[in-house]
Amino acid sequence: MKDINKHLQREYEDWERVQKNELNKLSVAMRHLSINILAYLLISIIEWFLASLSHSQTLRADAFNNLSGIISTLLLMVGIHIARDIDDDDIAGVVPMPKLSLHKTGNDQRVQFTRFRYETIFTLVTGIVMIAISLSVIVSGIVGLLNPAKRVVPQPIALIGALVASVIMLLVWRYNKHAGRKLQNASLIASAQDSLSDALTSIGTLISISGALFFELDWLDGATSIIVGGFILYSGARIFMESSLNLADYFDPKVEETFRQTIATLPEVSAVDELKAHYNGNLVTLDVVIVVDANMNILESYHLAERIESLMRVKFGVIDTDVSFLPDTKTITEATTKRLSQRSRRWTLLRPRSK
């Protein structure tokens, strides 16, 4: 019993370390996103001001694009704030936290996993906002393109805004990409995808304005604004799809098969009957049903479950593995069958009869 208590204490301490590590990553991600907002705000102000002076539709569309970056980043920060708020006694002011003893960490983990999912939820909302803004930019570009009276060749000053935006967004993309890979953070990875599309659209804006000025093409500015809107739409749809799949409890079947094969290599495991991996924010958890020797006792099965959980954590970074057992029918002895049959008859005699 003392060994089990020590194990439970160690398991609780392991979870506390995992939670602390994940919360530290979220804090770093929050600081990175704060810098993103400052960059987006600076670019949006510069581009909007220069678009008004130069009458450039493409530069104005790019300003809208960077404005969407501010909105999406703010949404991601709200999601991270909820995920980090472990000192509160509820989830988003609705679900009360259960009262737990020292070793009973199951509910504590479940509640914190729910908090981590808020980051994914707000990443999904970010994709929706980007899609809405992209449609507005595309419609505006089409209207301008079909109306010859609104076609103009932008003033050369528009090049300054596009150049500044291109340089800053390339730096922001590199910054987010490096941090996202290092921290394995979905918010920063989504922000990196967003900032890369922003950098490409700013470069496209710079090229289109240069072409319109050099060749005096009054339709090129409006046509490019539609392309800019297409880039925003693609990025928003990609973020939306990835986040919605995570929230719909989808997990890559190839990765699940790798998990299955790894567990099946253990000598005590006759077969892996069921396996399902889940995303909780950036954390992966696993539910698995294994077939084992029918004569295995409770203590042996408990130690096997702990070995599987340790294996999945060390090899794949799976934070929590819940293991269930099924008896291997090939290992059921005649004595075991007789004993189970006697218990079944005893239960039938004791079971109250329906009136």
C-alpha cells in the first residue's frame, strides 16, 4: 500500500511539472503575441495613411489584412489567458472547480485539459474572422475592378507602405515560426502561418503597385487586391480546418497506428483492442483498451498500465494514458471458467426478481 501511495504522490508531482511547463510555454507565447500586436498596429496605421494619400486599393486591402492580424492575435491571447488562469475557481465563470484531495488528480487534469482547449477554440474563431475579412476585401476589389470610374494608378508614395509592411512581416514570420516550433504552441504556429501570408500579400502589394506605376495600368491595383483577399481566405480556411478537426476529436490515424504498434510490443499485451488519441490544446492524451492474460491479477495489471503510461510519455510526449483491460479468452483455464460460472449462478439467485 505504501508503494502505491508513493506512486500516486509521484504521479501527482509529474502532473504538476507537466502543467507548470505548459503554463510557462503559454506565458512565453503571450509575450510573443504582444509583440505581434505592436507590429500589426504599426503596419496598419502606416498602410492606411499612405493608402488614403496614394488612392491605392491594394494597399488599403493589405491594411485590412493586417487589421485582421490584430483581431486574430487578440483572440488567441484571450484563449491563452483562459488556459493559464488556473488560480480561478471555475472555467470561464461557468463550471466550478471540484474540491480535490492531494492524490486525486483525475478531475484536476480534466478541468485543466478543458482550459487548454480554449486556446484551440479561439484559434478557430481567428480563422472565421480572417475568412470574413477576406470576403470583404475580395468583394471590394471586384466592385472596383468592374467600375472603370474607380480605377486609378496609385501614387508612388504607396510603395513606401508596401515596402515597410513586407520587411516587418517577414521579421514577424521568422520570429513566430522559430518560437512556435520551439514551444510546440498551436497559437504561435497559427500566428506564424498568418504572418507568412501577410508577408506574401505585402510583397505582392509592393510588386503590383510597382507594376501599375511602371506600366500605368489602372486595373492592376484592383486585381491585386482580389489576390490579396484570396491569400487571406486561404490562410483563414486552413486555420479553421485544423482547429475544427482538433475540436472534433480528430487525430492522425497514422500516428495512432504508431502508438498501437508500440504498446503491442510489450510481452504482457496480447493485442490492442481499441486506441484513441485526443488533443487538449497542445497536449496529447490517450485512451487504450488492451487484451491481456485472463489470470493477471489487479496489481499486475496496475503495474502494466503504469509501464504503458511511462512508455508513451517518454517516447511520444503523451501526457496522460488511460488503460482498460480485456481478458484473453485463450488463457482462460477450466478452473477459471468454473469459478466464473459459479459466481454467475450466485448472482442470478441474489438478483431481485421483477414483479
